[in-house]
Amino acid sequence: MRSLRLPLRIGTRSSALATTQTSLVAAALAERNIGTVLVPIITDGDRSRAPLHLIGGTGVFVTAVRGALLDNKCDIAVHSLKDLPVNDAEGLVVAAIPARADARDVLCARDGLTLDTLPPGSVIGTGSPRRAAYVQRQRPDLNVVGLRGNVDSRLAKVTSGELDAVVLAAAGLARLDRLDAVTEYFEPLDALPAPGQGALAIECRADDAEVLEVLAGLDHLTTRLEVTAERAVLGALDAGCTAPIGAYASTVEGVLSLRAGLWREADMPPLAAEGTITLGHAAAGPAATGTVTTGPAVTSDDVLPGELVGQAEVLGAAVAARLGEIGAHSYLAAIDALRERGRHVGAPRAADGSPRWQEAIAAANATPVDIDLLQTVPPGHPERVLELVQEIHAGHYDALVLTSARTAAVLAAAAANLPGLAAAQAEHGFFTACIGPATTQAARRIGLHVDIALDCDATTTDLAAAIIRHFDTSPSDPPRRHVALPQSELADPLLAELLRDSDCIVDVVGAYTVRAHPSLADQIKSAELDTVILASRSSVQAWLALDATRRSGVSVVCVGRAASSAAQAASLAVAATSPTPAATEITRALRAAHGDQDGAHTDPPAPDGEGT
């Protein structure tokens, strides 16, 4: 012990939960007169805002900390055990697993609601595929969205009304003294927690004998046996810590019991198996029901702790074998095959049916998939479109405002039996305002001269201001501000309101409406998309119209403020946003969404808290 260098340096992430957990270990060491100092470490998981399953799972939080330990920048490292890869890193060992805290998942909902009492359509946030699958299985009428960030930021999304509820780990909330936010505890044998959830792992270098001796006093054998059995399921199935697998083990009077399950899509029943083993005696193989049987009980005092750990591993492997027999292997293999084939990015076709952003997607090392996201259908009163075109030809308007390429196409079709809109513009002198390059190009294709052409990053307020400035700098006698505003029936009324507030007369005409393409669900399923690009408010609405199980696992990249704002208003998780439809910006956003190193982020992501 004399050669032990003090204080011991403890490597930890910088989140509130990580430092709190590390402080618990430091306090336990202080009781043994071992001084410590915390060494904060920034990980790739802290830098990226991408969904964890796209950037390597929660193991991304571990790699940097382990690297610091191997580089002798710290002496020990504290992890949430559920975030730790199953296999030990070369040169490192989990020297201690303290007594486990509450392993349960919990719901933190507004107004004290529970999973059963949340209204249909409520938005539930979770970053865990396992938790998402459980919620969707219990309540397919709820909208489950992805979630990143530390515990406080997640809870704030509920108190602010952005989300109706979040699913978190009870242990993390307890360590942060935030159990007041819990509205429901999920029973662990029903909502199986992540293997190892609630437990901490203290890691050190395998050849550091002095540190190993110190940490041995913090190890809790019962907890080690239980979490070993749980994590053995992951190891035997060759599954990562983000796989939708839950496991829960408990020990009663020398008998170790284990239940494990794999959650699939809401329309597919989960797979489950369970087993028991009497500690201190060799285990037999799994019975047909998946239960592991043993011979006569032997007191655990008769065997060494290492032998008991081996028995826990046998139990976990047996339960995993049963899960494999009933379909877990094939399901997980299909997931792996999707990852190996590379990422597929769905790009909605343009209004004219042409593909978009193929080169930008390819530059992000992904495969472009053209999808029909929206279907244009006639408005409720199609006769009003023809009347509007006739009034334009009669010189009733001083301005024509177009907010989408589809509107230009609808106007051109309505004017097919009349002199062109270009002729009407030349005769009566009205000006045309467009937002977005696609809209501007569509207007020019039908012969209109575009006086105001704003980029995609412009807002509705920007467009209204530009129109008012044009009126102010081109006064007429008598003053006229009569605006024709044909648009989607689903369009935001804000533009018309802003113009009317500036003394404009605005005739809003529903030129068309859009809805999710009838084949969209089948397209998503057959294309096996990893990411979808949404570039308009309507496309966000169409995406949300899909059943949540179809959208599950597909990350969203928004293009422009309109789509981004619509997604935010609907509490739709967005992996990244491209400010413009420029190819370079699309590529950068996709790389950010996929967690690539050269991807860009508009804002730095908040760090996740382990154990959440």
C-alpha cells in the first residue's frame, strides 16, 4: 500500500450526473482514508447531438475515459455500468461494482400523469430504443421522439410543455435528488431495464495492484452476480448496449433469478426468457421453457467469488440461448445487416417529380433514396383558383406572392386557356415576390418577372418586410396595396396577417392542399431508411402523419427555418438542420446527423448524463 500514489485521480465525464456518481465513489474512498481528485474528460458522445444508435451507442461515452485511463491521465474511472461495453478493454479491469441503486425505469410526465392516463397523441421523449419500444408496445397511440441531453434539460422539456413526458432511470434521478419529478415507476419484470442499470462500474488498469487492492473493498458481490447475469445476455447475443434488450436479475436466499427480453416493433410481440440458478452448484442447461435448473443447493460460502461469477455468466448465457431459439438471433442479425449496408437517406422528390440532393447525400457517404413524401390534391374550392387568375388578368392586384413551386404550377394550369401570366404582368405592372430558389425558378418558368426573390433561410417576417418595402419605395397614385396570395390550404396564416397589419388588402386563395403520400409508409419500410430530409412545413406534417412505429429509428434532417420551426413546434426530434438547400450545407448536416467527425453543428449539444 505504501507505493500507492495519492490522491487517486478519478476520470469522469463532466455532466452533473457523472460527477455526482464519481463523487459517491470518492466519498467511499475517503472513508478508507484514500484521497481523490476528479479529472473531467470530454467524450465524442458529448460533442455529437446525433441519436446514440447512429454513432456507436452509449459506448461512445466510455472510449475517451478509458483512453485517459490507459494513457495514465487518471488512475480509476467511474462509469454507469449499463453504458459500459460487455467486453473488458485490453489492459483494464472492472475492479469494483458497488451496491446497485434502484434499477427501474420511471416516467416523468406533466400534471402527474402516468403511461395509462396520458392523452392519445402525447409526445414522449427517450433516447433509448428499448424504452421507446416498451412505450410504443403499451401505448401505440403516443408519439415517441428521440431525446438527448442531461437530466435537467430533459426534465425541462416537460415543464416547458415541449414534451408531455420523458422516460428516465430512477437511479440517475435519485443521485441528483430529482425523484420529485417521477410520476410513475415501471416494474422491472414488466418494463425490463437495461442490463446493469442502476449500478456503477469502477475501472482501473489491470496491472495496478495497489489500486486493485483498494477498490476490492468497494465491490458488492450480490450486485456483481446480478449484473453479470444480465450483461451475459448481451454478450451471448453479441448485442450492444443500445440494442432493445432488457434484463433484470435478483437474488433471494441464494437463488439467482434472471428475466430477459428483446423489444421489437409495436406490432410484433416482445421475446422473453427467464431462468434461475442456486448459487454454489453447477448449472444444467435450459429447459424447454427457458428456465435454467440446478441440482441440490450448496451454500455460497463453499465456493470462491470468482466461481459464483462464473455461475452467473452460465445463467445469462442459458437465458440468451433461449432468446436466440425463439428469434432474437435473427432479429439482431437483421439490424446488423442494416448497419453494415451503410446509411440510406430519403430525399423527397421536387414538386416536378425530379430527384434532389443525390450528390449531397453521396458526399456524406450515404445512399440517396428518392421518396414521394407529399401528394398534391385539389383544394376544397378549385373554382377560386380560376377566379384568382382571371382577376390577375383583369389588373385587380398590385402584387402576386408565391411561397412554393407547387403554387406556380397550379396557377399555370389554371391559366392554360387564358393569355399567359407574363402578359398580364407586362400589361398591369404588378410585382411578384417569391421565397426560396425552387419557387423563384418555378415562377420564372411560367414567364413571370420576379422582383423579390428571397433565399430559403428567409422567414415569413422577412418576406412580409420585403413586400412592404417594395410598396413604400414604389408608391402609386392612388395608393394601392392589393395582394394576391395563392398558397397551400395548410399554409401558416402569418404572412397574410403581417401584410394586413401594414394596410395591405390580401386575398388568400387555397391553390392546393398536400397530404402524406399514400405509399409513404411502404416506401419507408422497403427502403429501410436511416435518415429522412424534410424541407418544408408540409413535409414535416406528412412525416408526423405516419404511425410512430414507422418513423422509429429514422433520424430527421431539416432544411431551412420553416421546416425546423415546424418540427420544433411538433416536438419532432431533429438530428441536424441545414440552413439552406445548398448541396454543401445538406452534406454537412447529414454528416452531423450521422455523427461523422467533420459534421457541423449549429449549437453545441448538451452532454448526456449516464444512467438516464
